[in-house]
Amino acid sequence: MILALYRALVTLAGPAIRLLLARRRARGKEDPERMGERRGIAGLNRPPGRLIWLHAASVGEAVSMLPVIEALHRRPGCRVLLTTGTVTSARLMASRLPAAAIHQFIPIDRPAWVRRFLDHWRPDLALWAESEFWPCLLQDTAARGIPMILLNGRVSDRSLARWSKLPGVIGPLLAGFSLCLGQTERDRARLERLGAQNTAHLGNLKFAAPPLPADPASLAALQSVLGDRQRWLAASTHDGEERLVGAVHRRLAADFPQLLTILVPRHPARGSAIAHDLRAQNLIVAVRSRGEMPSADTQIYLADTLGELGLLYRLAPLVLMGKSLIGQGGQNPLEPARLGAAVLFGPKMGNFIDIAGRMREAGAAIEVADEEALAAVLRERLANPALLAVEGERALKFASAEEGVLQAVIDAIAAWLPPEPEKDHAGA
């Protein structure tokens, strides 16, 4: 009943949805050249043969799915269509996807637009990442007999509480999946409790991601400019955290006068406003999006660019994950750990609660409660390079611990994939 009501409401809400999309476009949250994709109008032709559709909501989910996409492309007869919902993820995937993969924006969850999308692409298999449960997309895909598999499924405390109140909605949606692979054993159990009928936990695909890439020339140029200056990085920060990072730098500046703080906001479009706020704190700021390089007197290097975290992580032995001190959810701590950086995060790591807890227990990361605690931890490590090196080694070891998860996942979904060609053992 509720699902039928939902479908009726989103059908009637067409004019309001179009108005919302127009407003999002005006704010830069939609690609003006690809607006049709949000209404299910394909921007590209469907390739011939078998097509696997993989949906990942945004940057983090899409990056964690890249190893899966690459593994699928190594299988003869597989082409992959990746859908995401954000402009940022689309821009990043343009440089990270295998050449043969296709990217489209996910259509808004409205029956007519979903039908148009499915009519054009006719996927043979649908893979869904983490926790994007759009009713029309899931119902209509299942109704066409297209097998669906949930990869790295995640059910947060908040989602569990919300979905538990709507068993008539989430139960049928999850029952449409042929297989649900939980990110953790707790996620697997929660998916089963909510109605998934075939569940398993094989590991977390975030461990399978390769190190973020870096342009060698850009890396060499920055390393030459920075020399042996002490530095740390605040990654993927959200509104309010930049001001806190600036205050921490001011606390440390007297003891470490050559300290450079590298600041990477989650949303680069906020760069100008962040630079203004930091300068209001009497901090000297260089802005990467303007082509500026840090000089000897630069205190904050504001890297308000997209897709350069791999470069910047390689410059910093100590990294704070954003959206964990102010905001909710945190960011992926495995990314800097995979490059040997010591990792810090705040108490609000709900999107990575299992990884964060395990990293703390293994001594591979440190949780800081607030600005004062962050300044104290930074001061201790900046004064003790040997301790910093040990913690970076622990982080790297932790991030490398589950590299076999990718093959386990591919093996689990192999029954829905084209068979691999038999190897010729003649002469062996």
C-alpha cells in the first residue's frame, strides 16, 4: 500500500521535481549538459552484448566500486554502466573509469523516467552499492526479471530505526535482491532482519580499493616547493571544520613556525568562502585552484580542487578525516592509511563505524574529541617523528589486511556473470 502510494505521489509530483532539478542546476548541483539523464533520457547508445549496471550514490561509493568494475571488465563479454547521482562523482569517474565503461546520472525515482532508463539500457544484471534503496528503480528492475545484487550493503543505526518502522516498504524492496552482501557481519544481520532473503558477509570492498592516484609531475613540483617543512592535512572537510583547522594551526604556530596545514574541502566550490574565513583569522593562505603554490610564509594551503587527494596524501605524514568533528558520518580513513599516513578522526564516524573502531583497536588511528584534543595530538606527533612513522606503518598494515575481499565478491556473484573462457592447458 505504501509503495503504491509512493509511486502515485512521485508520478503526480512531476512539475515539482522539474522545478527542484532546475534549482539544483542553478546551484551547480546538476550538470546542465546532461539534465536529460535525470529524466531517464540516455546520453549515449547502449553497447551491444551483455551489460552490467552498477549504481553507486556518490564519490565514496563509486571509488569503492572501481575494483569491481575493473574486475568485471577483465571478463570477456562484460560491459559496465555506472550510474551516480552527483556532479562531483561524475567528474571524478570521468578520469577513473576504465575506458570501456559508461557513466550516466541515475534517473530521478519517478516511474516514467525509470521505465525510459530501463527501456534504453536493458541491463542484464544490476549491482547496487551500499544503501541506495530507491523504490521505483528497485521494483521496476525486479519486475523485468533483472537479477539484483547488493554489494557492500550498509545499514546505519539511523537507517535501521527508520526502516524498522516501514517493514512493508523495505521488506519487499530487499526481497527483490538475489543476494545481499553486507559490509560487516552486523550489516548482514540487519539486512536479513529487514527482509533480505539471501545474505552473506565476505569483507568490506573499501579494503580492495587501490591507492588513490597522483600525477607524478605535480607531486614532484610540490615536494620540491615544500622541502622538509613539517606538515599535516585535513581531508574532505565540511562547513565549520575549516575554521577549527585554522584555529588549531594558530595554536601550533608558536612551537612549529614552519608548519604547513594542507586543507582539502569536500566541496571545492566552497573554496573562496573558506579562504575568506581563514584570512579573517589572520592566516596566510595559498589557494590551489588559483594556481598558487605555498611560499615560505604560507600557513594554510587550501587545495580546493577535485580528484587530487592521492597527490596530497602523499605529501602529508599525518591526516585528519573530515566530517568527523563537525557534521556526521566521517570520510574513508583507509585512503590515507593505504599511503602510509598516520590517521586521525573525530567521534562522528558513523559511516565508517566498523573500520574506525577496528583502526583504533589496532593502533592504526587515533580518535580526537575536539579542537583542543586535535591540537594536543598533533603537537605530540610533530615533535616526535619516530612515533609518527610507527603509526603510519600500523595504518598501512591495517589497510592492506583484507586484499582478498575483491576476489571473494567476484566469486560470489560469478553465477550471474558470463562464464570465463576455459584456459587451454595443452602442453602444460
